[in-house]
Amino acid sequence: MIGQEKLRVDGPLKVSGKAKYASEHPVDNPLYAVIVKSTISNGTITNMATEEVEKIPGVVKVIHAGNALKLRPYPTGGDGGFNLFPGEPFIPLQDNKVYNIGQHIALILAETIEDARLGASRLKVSYQEKAAALDKERVYDDYVTPERYNTGEELQHRRGNFKQAKNSASVVVEEDYTVPAEHHNPMEPSATIAIWKGEKLTVYDSTQGVDNSRNCVAHCFEMDPKNVRLIAYYIGGGFGCKGFFWPHTLLAPMAAKIMDRPVKLILSREDMYTSAGHRPEVSQRITLAAENNGNITAAEHITYSYGSILGGHYEPCGLTSAKLYDIPNFSMVHQYTKLNYPTPTPMRGPGEANGSFALESALDELAEKLKMDAIDLRVKNFAAVNPVDNLPYSSNNVRECYERGAKLFGWNNRNRQPGKMVKNGQLIGHGMATATYPAYRSGGSCKLILDENGVLTVQTAIQDIGTGTYTVMGQIAAEASGLALENIKIEIGDSDFPAGPLSGGSMVTASAGSYIQKGAEKLKKQLLDLAVKQEDSPLFQLNSDKLSFANGTMQDSSGKKDTIQEVMKRANKKELVIEESSSVVKGFAFGQEAEYSYQSFGAIFVEANIDPDLGVITIPRIVGVFDAGTIINPKLANSQMYGGIIFGYSMALLEATEFDHDTGRIINADLAEYHVPVNADINDLTIEFLNMPDYKFSSHGGRGIGELSAIGVSAAIANAIYNATGKRIRNLPITLDKLL
Ligand code: MOS
């Protein structure tokens, strides 16, 4: 089962509209809620003309700081045993203060969503506005000058003596690279439905973490988590903006409690630009210093970005640079300011995707200066041991990725000199970059219930964000239990099930897959042990360790057989239940004690075609070869990699959130002005997996793949464009005007 191209089990439900997203769950007599967002970036609300809005037919109530429920704040320092991961530790509608544009300042409740929208558009709000810190490069007056500060130790790594080694090197590259802010734009915007029944609360929410969201709701409403049920059966993408818990998920239960009616709160596309995080703009300076033979002796990666006043995510671009290559003298610096912008959050490969653009572009610049092949330079500086924690990688086959990718792509045909390859009047460029992402594994638990008909139900509080989790968990459970795939029922997306990890950090398949596999193996052993003890079984008194068990049939080498149904009937059992859990793998976090470093790798190869007169960029083909351990389902994994590569393409050439640095407003908060690729942009994509199991990391040998594929692509494209044109573009996105 593991390694087979099974079709996605939720496919028919998805294409027929039967897989319900959060807002689509039918509810009796709901009220619709629409958020009113702050239009200033810093200040205080002085008045809100709520009576006018409440007179609009259909509008039922305006909830604001004056009449909202007081909720329990998030704890500062330790979370009292809860696992709480809010996107920002902020409870909405608790006072009149405003910290950023888009902050939720009121909620309009109405009988229809149209009435609620009308109400929201008519609510007149007066503010006392203060100057806001909105530009990380600007110095403000004393009151708002953002504090520029270095982060804690885990983001300030130093080894050797960077300055000294740099000064004695033969060749130095020192350049600045920028990546703009970006938004996740999942197909399904975030949405929450809240239904109270006495003390019990049911929440349908579009989230990458049902367990975390349940815990956050329970904490803020001071409830026993057992009384909160958070459901997310199907999710239309997340990419990180649904990874942590956002304030709107508190507003629906608050409104439902006040009104004593179910409430549906659906964020608009525009709401999504301020209510669920974004990838913050980053400036990076990379310095690489090398000997003439290509040995990189010193490197520095300085990241400069911002966080919000309310707190939350800081983009860590240097982490990967510090460990990807064997560089003896390294300096990693992260500096941030706090600005009055909506809170940033992880977005597919947070720190890696934008960090690798800078690092892998700089490596190309270094190869150029050294007159060395881009792959040779990377191989020369290969790290078998992670130089940050000095632990060997559990499995690092990046050199095999380079080799295989180069062959598939035809890298040998490349002319290293820019502007030399021309075809049909187009400049042709070839570029490559390394892809890499940490392998994370979290703890969690599951319940396995085998019934008398031989159907195995697997329950765990994970979720399928659209990547195929239902399918691959089924394959893992089928393989490990000996049951046929059709007889496995995967039940996830419900916080009432045993706690499971976030679908974030590309870790759900390794995390939940490992404890499900272990549990299913135990179940299989129990069944076989049961069979060989039954006098009426054809397997009576055989050695249970020597029996095979697949597709629901257990048998010995001579062909004696028994079935689950028979074994269960003889044992007079209606069900067999197993609970299994696993804890966090050591070394999963930066700097923890561990035996190995866990990381996935890949190599991306790109051909760029440039129209020399117009600067129009076409990417006719991209090849990606990946080392991510065992691939559970190559078909679904391929789709993931297509998505990730297109994500990287988009970062390289299209995406940018335009903030107005004077007002804090986002200028292009919609899919008309915020550009993402369409099918016509994407041409030939070739994906290959090395498929080399990493059993040191997970029980099935698989590592994560979701984020890996989005990394390195933007640099490979920039490097290909350089090879075509001789123009080195260090500021994303690479739009045609930059090539003219
Ligand atoms: Mo991902 S950015 O870890 O959801």
C-alpha cells in the first residue's frame, strides 16, 4: 500500500461539491456575521454610530468593544498546560485601541450575509489617530520610532570567525536581496460557524489545526476543552494562513452566545489580507567568501524584517543558510522592528522560501565569479553533518538530486556565459538551485477501532488541508494492519478525536503516519495472536510471527487461511480497540539534543526564455528532483510538488502585496490586482523522487514534502534569467520592466 498511486479518496466528494468546507455546513436559523475593520493603523476609536446600522432592515445587532463579551487573554510566558498557538495573542473587541489597519473593531449580525455586508459598509466610525510606524526603513519621531532589535539566541548563530575568514578569502560576493510581502490566498477563505447547546460549543472552522483551535477557543472562553468541539472535515487550502489561530474564530462563538443563535462568519477575500497573516517583506544581505577552488570559507546571512505590534511571527530567513553547506565561519543575524501592520505569519516555507532566494542567488553569483559550474560549487561545499548542531543528517542525498536533475534537464548543454543561448529570437537561460526544508515530526495520538465486519476506523485530530491526508493515512493504516484499503475509514478533522498535530511545518504525514502505523501494527499482531489461540481456526497453534496478513486475509506459507470476520466471531468480539501515541522526535527543533539532524533536500532546474525586445519572461520547463524519504503516494506527492513549484514560480515572477507605507493600507487586496499564476503561465513540470526511506526519522521512512517543493524555485528562475540576459535581479518579483 505504501508507495502506490492510489486515487484521492475525497476526490469524488470534492468535485461533486459534497465535501463541505467550514461555512457550508447547514445550520438551523443562523445569523450571518460580517467584520468591520479598522481603517487607521494606530489610535483609538472615539465613536461608532451603531444605532444607524441597527435600523437597517435585516441587521440584528452590532457587537463592539462596548457590548462584547470579555474573554480571557492569552497567558504571557507559559500557557498553563494548554498548547496554544494563536497567530497573534490578541482578543478582539476588548477595548477601543487600534494597532493596525484591518483590525476587527465591530461585528455586524444580520439575517442574510448581504444585510450584514450592507451594515458593515454603513457603520460610521470616528477615531483619534496617532502616527503609525509603517516603514521598516524609515526613522520616525521618538514616539513611533520602531525599535530595531536582534532576536533571541536561537536566531543569532555564529561559528568560527566570519570577518577574519572573509578578509583572507580570494573571492567575495556581498549583495542585498529583497522579497516583498505576500499573501497565502487559499481557494477557501477562512470561515467559522458557532453553535451553542447549553454549555457545549460546536465550531466549524477552516483551520490547519483542529486541536490547537479548540484549545484556543476553550482557553479564551474559560471552558473545559471537552465542552468545545472544533470541526474541519475539508479545507480549501491554507499554506500557513490557517496554521495558527486567528481572532475571527473567537468572534463567531462570542456572537452566537450573545444572540443565542448559531452564527456564520465568512471572511471575504479582502478580509483575508488583514485577518489571517501574511509573509512579511524581508531585506537580506548575503556575504559569501571563497577560495579559488570553490571552498566557501565564510558566509553571513543578515535578515531584516518586521513583526506586528500585537506580536506573533518573525520571518527567520537565515536558519537554512546556516546549515545547508559546510561553511566553517558563519554569521547569522536576524533583526526586526515592530510595525503597525497586520500580524505576519508563516507562509509555505517561512524563512526558507525567501531565505533560499537570497542564498541560492548569491551562490550563483559566486559560481560566476569563480568561473565554476553552479552544481560543482554546491557539491564542493556539501554538508554531511549539519554545521549548526554538528549532528549528521539522518539522510542527505542532495548530491544524487543534483546528478539526477542535471541528467533529466540536460544541464550539460548549458552555456555558462550569459546571453549566448538563443533560439527563435528568444534568449535562453538555464538556472538551478538547491531545495531544502527541515523534517519536522510532532507527537500525537490515535484510536483504532476494528469492528466485527473487518472495518477499521482510525480516529485522530489531524486534518486534510487539501493535500491528500485522508488517502495517505488510509494507505499507511492498510499496510500496517493487513486490511484492505476499502475497509479503512479515516476519521479526522474533529477535535473530539485523540490529539494530533497541526497540518503545518510539512509534518502531518510523518507525525500522524508514524503513530497510526504503530497502532495498526499492534492491532494486526493482536488479531494474529487471537487467531492462533482459537481451536476452530485453520491457523490454530501456528506461530503468529510467521503468518502473513494482507488485504484482510491472514495465512501461513502452506496456504492455511483465516479472516478477520471469522476470528472476531469466534472470539465473540464486537470490536477491538487500540490507542496509540507518540511523542516529539528529539532534534525536531533548532538546538535541541538529538542524534541526527533531519532535513529534506532537492534540486530545481529551470529554463527561462526572454524576449530581448519586450522583456517578457516564459518558463518553458522546470525539473525538480527531491529527497524526502519514502513517498507514500507518488500521485498525490507529485501534485504537491507541482503546487509548490508553481508557488515558487509565483514568488519569482508575480506575487507582491503592495503596502502603502504612509497609511498602512494594502493597495492590492484582491485577486485582480494581486497576481497569481494561471494554467497558461505553467508549462512543462517534471518531478522525480529519490524515494530513499529515512527510518531514523519516521516509522514509514517518509519526511514532509509540502513546503520543500516551494523552496529554491525562485532562485533557480532568477539564475536562469541571469544566464539568459546577464541581468541579475535581486528584488522579487522579477517583472519584465526590470529586464529592460
Ligand atoms: Mo505551513 S507555512 O507550516 O502551514
